[in-house]
Amino acid sequence: MKKEGKYCSFDFSAKPDREKFAQNVVEYFDRKVQEVFNTLGVPLPGTKAQIKFSGTSGAMYITPNCFELNYNIQDNDLGAIIHECLHYTQQLPQTFYDKNVRVIEGVADYYRITLSDDKQGDYFNNDKRNLVEKFDTNELYNSGSEFIAYLRKKANDKDFIKQLADKINSKDQKQLDDFFKNKFGKGYDTLIIEYSKNRTQEIGKNPKDISRFDFFTNL
């Protein structure tokens, strides 16, 4: 049992009762994969991505050419596809990913917000509408993407995230490390600790009152 799109094929045979959801996923994927790849300036994939249901934790996970959705993913949690499409452009070695996981996941969730239809990450509730009250340097997604957006503001460069994504896609550790040092004179780890300590001054008001989309897109 499959739904076919231009850029993906969704085998929903493990959950045949979710045929309508499968069709929505295929249509959403075909739109968003083009947005993500065009935003990053990389060629669109020449073969279809394979999508299927699985029992893995989280909403969605990607192996090299297969997107796996949790059996219980909610119908309106489609923004997970944007996040995973970022990883789809990268195909990173595991050692490089492990060393830079906070940067990589932060960039992916940054684009989840900025490329979403609802400007809230196309999430099943409003949890991604505003910045989190408590910033956590080890939390990969909400805090991680906020910090990436902050660095864009600090660099005062609307193309900063694209440049950073290019360094990630290079899979070259020296290029990535030098990127932060050339921009800010410091490494990522030092920068995020400083931001965490000075966040109140940097933001200037209650983070729960700040639109995440606005914070991510305004300089």
C-alpha cells in the first residue's frame, strides 16, 4: 500500500488506516523538499525518498534515503519533515554528526520554523510559537535553533544560516570550526555558554513573549 509523489514514495502498509495522512505527507514532502533544497542551493535528489511507518522514538527519523515516521505521529506534526529534509541534504558521516550534533540539529530546527506554513514549525500544538522560558545549552532543538538564530543576529548577516549549512555540508571539521572563529573570534562551545549566561540582557524581555519566527527572521 503506497502513495506516490514526485520526490517520495510512502509505504503505509504498516498502518493502512492512515491512508489520508499518508497522502498529506506525500503532498507536503513534495513541496518542502523543494523549498529546503532550493534554500540551501543544492541539487534536488534524482531518486525518490522512501517513507514508511516504524516504531522508533520521536516523530521522524532518516536513514540515508528512508524517512521513518513513528506509528503514532500526530496528523498535524508535518514540520518534522522539514527538519529531516535538512539532514537529507547532508548525508553526514556519523563521527562528524556526533561531534557537531548541537550545531546540526539547531540548523535543522531553525529551518523547520522559517520554512513552515504556519510560522510555528507546522507543529501539532503551540509549543514552538515562542522562545522557551529556560534555555538549555544541551537541548538540541528549541534551544539549539534559538542559539543559531542568535548567531545570525550577532553576525548581522541574513545569509549566515545558509553559510553555516554550507560548512556543515562540506563535512570538513576545520572549515566548520574556522567559520565560527572567523565570524566571532570564538568557537561554538564558548559562544553558546556566553549566550546562556547573558540571555536576559541579549533578549531584553520574557522569552515566552517573543515569537520564535520573528526572532529567527529579524536582524
